[in-house]
Amino acid sequence: MRPAIVHIPSAVDKIQAQRAGNDVFITLTVPDKNLDNSMPVDIGRIEVYGYTGVTPPPRAQWVELGELITKVPVQPPPSPDAPSTAVVDLTAAKPAAVVTVHDRLSAASLVQGRTAVAPPPRRAQPPVTPVAVTTTPQVLRRFYMAIAFSARGRPSPPGANA
């Protein structure tokens, strides 16, 4: 007996953000294949996250550190066994479609987000003498990432930041 095939959608690699005042428009392309390049893609939704900081969070920690902006439902491709009268969700995006979502910035969304906690050192390090650094203050920026999920809720790998 063979193990079940587990399909995971490809990462959302095409994403960009455009700010106009307090509005940010995030444009992304819905993946059209699975991580193993098999088709049709097994995708149920895309979650878009935002994060404010000097740098984006580590790729593996976006879900825990970022703020969920929206969920985009994705219409899976019809199965070959589906009747031609199957119900189609016209509000859902299709694979390979370009989708734009909106993030309305507020004062709370422009504050430094939670930061990743570094693991404790394995052994004691000798004390380090601090050095005074005279640089300009670092500017906070707003970052975005989208993660695709299969119909069964399996996440894609983290994709590109915008």
C-alpha cells in the first residue's frame, strides 16, 4: 500500500505593496501549482499578513508575529468527476489570478510589532563591553507576506515579502 499523496500549494512569490496615504494595496498572484510542481493546485485560501518593524520577521515566524490582514478564498479547479452543474463561488479567486487586497493603516498598525525571541546561548559568554553607536534612528516600515493554504489547511512555505 502506498502512502497518501499530500499536496501543498507553492509559496506566494509574486507580491507587492503600494501605499497611498493611509491605504495600502497589496497585489499578489495566486499559486497555480503545488510545491512538487503537480497540478491541479490544492489550494483553499490565502492569508495576507502585515508587520511593522525595522526589518521583517523571520520567514518561519510570520504567522505568530504578523497581523492577519485578510483571508482570500480560492476556488479550487474542478475535479474531473464533478458534474457540469457544480456550484461555483464567484467571489473566490482562481489559481494564477492576480488579486489585490486593501490594508487601511491606523495608528496601532504603525507601531513596532512583536519581535522574535532569540534562543538562549548554549554556554556562558564572556561579558561584552558595549560600544556607543552613533547612527541615525532606524525607521519603521510596513511589510507584507501571503501564505497559501491547501483545502485541508496545510500551509505553503513562506514566500516573498513586500
